[in-house]
Amino acid sequence: MTSGAESITAEPRWRQLLAYLTPDRRRVFYAFGAAILVFVVGELLHPGFASAESVKAILVIASFVGFVAAGQTFVILIGGIDLSVPWVLNAAAILLVTTSLGRDGRAAQAVLLTLALGLATGLLNGVGIAYFAVPAVVMTLGMNGIMEGLSLGLSKGLTCSSCASYAPPAVQDVVRTDVAGVPADLLLWLGITIMITFLLSATTFGRRIYAIGNNETASFLAGISVRVVTVALYMLSGLFAALAGIVLVGYGGQATLGMGDPYLFQSIAACVIGGISILGGRGHYLGTVAGSITLVALVSVLLAENMPDWGRSVVYGVSILFILLLYGRERRQL
Amino acid sequence: MTTAAETRPYRSRSRLQHFMIQSAPLLLALIILAGMGVLYVVLFYRQLSRFPGNFEWTSVVNTSMPLVFAGVGQSIVVLTRGLDLSVGGMIDLANGLAATHMHSGAGSMLGWSLLVLLVGAAGGAINGVLVAYGRLQPILVTLATLSIYQGLAIKVLPEPGGAVPIEYTKILANPNGPTSLVFVGFIAVVWFVFRRTRLGVDVYAIGNDEEAARAHGVRVRTIKIAAYVLSGMFAAAAGLFLAATTTSGDATSGDVFVLTSIAAVVLGGISFFGGRGNAVGTVAGAFVLTLLINVLFFANIDPLYQSFFQGLFLIVAVLLGTLIRRLVGLRG
């Protein structure tokens, strides 16, 4: 407790800065610090790890996690979770190649159709959770199964004649070509990051998200249509999973079965490393961006170390625990 | 929002009414199980013009056992309002240890079984300490330890293979008769006792209201650790049953149990918000999930669509549960 009026007028600059750096904002910096640390350690172990080319490659892979984690960020901010991302992503990838058949002329409508698929699954998730009170874990788990079954069944286990199609060159270019020395995919990620940051910090919709995450009942009593916002956020999550599917199929060229599986745990881990509270109401997408980069850079270092599979899996888990213990702890109770 | 049923004084409900309301989710789980059983028999008869016999029922029981154990362990954690995603990794690890180290001979089988259960308890204790003393969210802790236990399992058994003694299979997953039902009975009896022990009551108390439980002298941290230790041990037991059923090992075969154990718990009528439900319901839920796969097979449904129907069934079952609970006036 600072005393009186003079301290308000003559607040030292460092104290203003400290007041600006709330614990939530500090976590974003910690997350970027962790990312830089991983690159420094990588460069020490393998000179060239932090070279421009290597960083660029790592950032592109991190962007895939970042896209999925964008949707996950939205639903985690209201205390929810989306377990349906792996097969929404995979279904999106399959839908894109089977409807575009690798032709640029059909690329635009295929992309729109794919994004609509993501929105539709998100709509179903959101309605089940918000209007029928199905727990988010159960609803999205069930939806993951539904999308898996539909993807496998309708594509006959990815053996259908159009399933082997490549992504349209236009879509591949988004990931593979550079614009002014920067991969177009990273510019897309930058644009999305700016949009989400604006949405969360500077719009009433964003403020409503945080309000619901902190206290759903109070938000309802304050006149926020909690159900509508919930449905909208799950739709965004579906949209971003579908977007990740499109970008991923552009990167790899073809759709494969199980291509979405790693992205469930990675998207959640990226949010958590980025300082987003799994209980909702706290955190920022900028943190998630840092979390995605940290995670992918860490995996790259372990790969460069030629660490066997089992060792990578263990180090991966231990690192997440370590980061959690550093700043993911809840307040002491009584 | 207050209906007549809710404002009525507590005493005016008869014992039977009270029992019915308390056990509605469990009863629903058993009704779903019965319905699924009937559906299975009908479809089986339509396809083969005979009723499922000893062989078919034995196979249903034996394939269900790993899920029964994984689900019961998960139930205890969910009752404390937690979640254990690491069961998948622990099943992998137990499965791998059994397949690589166990030899025929009573000493080896018993010794390794106990050792594997101890490993499960240790893994659970790590989860529990991180949740209780580390003050971390259960879903995050067990997400990280899932990765760690999966890694250790691959270290133990890098490629699918190994073998468990044939005698071990005969004891845990006898192919000649559904003798494994003994273990199901054992779980039911243990649960009946557990529910009435100090530990059992405390687990439910934490799930219902952690602050109130703490204020009443429940040692919340100790009980939480105990819940995760039990979950780890049950997951290890599930790994042993899986090894016995498949007679060999695979360090990734346990991964599916992360999601199916949660599905069994949900179908068993255990509330995700903690403090409500009965592990016997989870046992029923595990059998329902196994029967569902058989039903889909005999309904001539393309196996590729299997997860579609599993997912749909899970959501519909939960919607049904919510609907019935609202009808009998029990909230949550």
C-alpha cells in the first residue's frame, strides 16, 4: 500500500512498468524467454541450430501447432477443452484433397468447404456443451470418434480414388514459398496472431470471454449470453483445427491417416506453457504462440541430439512438468 | 427454478425413493448394459441362428477385463474431481514389463505381478504428489506423466513381442470359461467395503466440496495421493490383464485406454464434477463398450465406421443420463 496522492503523481517509471506486468502478462514473457533459452541451448549443442534457415523451418512447424492451439486457447479461456481437434484436422485435410483434386481452379471452394466443416463440427460441440449440458471432455471426445469414423468410412480407409490427390499448388505455395524472405505461412500466422490479440484485448467479445472464464454465473447475471459465446468459441476451435488441416496438407502435399493425432496434446501443452490457466479466464494467445515455438524447438533439439524415441518422450514429459512447476501452480489454499 | 420436489423436506421421501434417486445413474448404466446385452444376443441369433455360447461370452468377458480395471481406477480419481490421463502409459509399461520379464513358475508370475502393481502405485504416487503438493491441474500433470510412462514402456519393450506364460493367461483370462467374472465380483465387494471406509468417504467428500472437506478435517492432500496411487495400481492391473489376454506385449496397446477409460466412467454414471457415482457402474460401462463393438460387428456395419458409432453412442448415453436425472429431479 503506497501512501497518499503524491505517489500517484510521482510514480517511478519502473513501478509503472511493474504494475503493467501483471502475473498473466509476465507469463507471456516467461514463455518467450523459454523459447529463446531452447534456441540458445540448441545453438550451444549444435552450432547452426539458431541459424536463420533452421529458425525459419522450426517456426513453420510451430505455426501448425499454433493454429490448432489458437482454437484451443479460445475454449480453454472459458474453462473448456476441445479433444476433437485431431480428427477435425484430419477430416479437413482429407476433405480438401478429395474436393479440390489437386486443381487450382477448385482450390477456393475446397478451402471454403473445409473451413465450413470445421465450423459445423464446432457448432455441434458448442450446442451439446452449452445447451445440453454435456461435459466438454465427453462431448468433444465423442465428436472426435464421430469424425474419425466418418473420415475412415467415407474415404474407405483413405483408399478412395480421389484420396491420393495432392493439395492444389496454390495451397502448397502458401506454406512453401517465401514472401520477402519470410514463408507466407508465417505471415498468415502473424496476421492471425494480431487478429486474435485484438479480438481478446480490444473487443467486447474478448472481454466477455475472460468474464465467462472467471465466473460464468456472474457473467450470466451481468447480461452476457454465455451459451452463444460458448458456441461461438467452439466454432472458432473447429475453424482453426480445419485451417491447420489445410496448411498441413499444403506442407506435406497429401493427406494421411492419423496426421492430426500429435496435435491434441501439443495444442494443450502449448497453451499451458504459454501461461493459459486450464481453469479459464487467464492467459493470452501471445503466450500460446511462445508455447508452440518452445515446444517445437524443444522437440527439434531432442531430434538433433539423436535421442531415441523413448528418451524423447520422457524428456518431453519432464520438461512440461518442469515448466508447470515453475509457473503453472495454483494459489495455496488455507 | 425450484420445483415442488426440491423444496419438499428431505424426510418426506421414502427410503426406496431416496435409494432410487441416489442410484439413478447406476441403474441407468445397468439398464444400458442389459439393453446392449439383449441387442447383442438378438443380432447374434439373426446372423448365426443360435445363441452366443460359452466361447462368445468368455471372449466378451476377457476382452472387457483390462477396461474394467482401467475404468475403476479412473473412477476413483474422477470421484475426487480429478482426471488421470496417464493410465494409458501405465498400462503400456505394465504390459511391457509383464511380457519381457515374466516366466512360467508360480514364483515368477506372482513376484512380477506384485512388482508391476508396485510400479503402478509408484507412478500413481508421482501423479498424486504433483497434484496435491505441486498444486498443478490433474489433466496437465497426467498429460506430462503419460508421455513419461509411454517413453519408459518403449524403453522396456521397443518392439511388440515378448510373451507371458500360458498358465498366467489361464488364471487371468481363461479362454475356456468366463472365470474372470470372479475378479469383477471381487471389485464389486471391494468397492462396497471401500465406500464405507474412511478413505472412501473422504474421496467422495473431496469430490463434492473440497473446501468443506478440508474444514471438516479431511486430509485432502493425502487422500488425493491415495486416489492416484489406486488409479496407478488399477492401471497396472489392467496392463497385466491385457498381457494375459493377448499373451504377448505391445508398448503402445495401452494408449487407447486414455479415452476408453474415460468413456467407461461416463457411461457408468459417474459425474465428471466429482463426488457422485459408483465404480460398479463403470464396470457396466466397460462391458457396454465391449458389447457395442460386437453389436456393430453382427449388425454388419463396416468396421471403418466403428469409432463413429462409439462416439455417437457416448454422447447419446450422456444426453440420456442428463434427461433422466432431470426427470427424477436430481440435478447435476
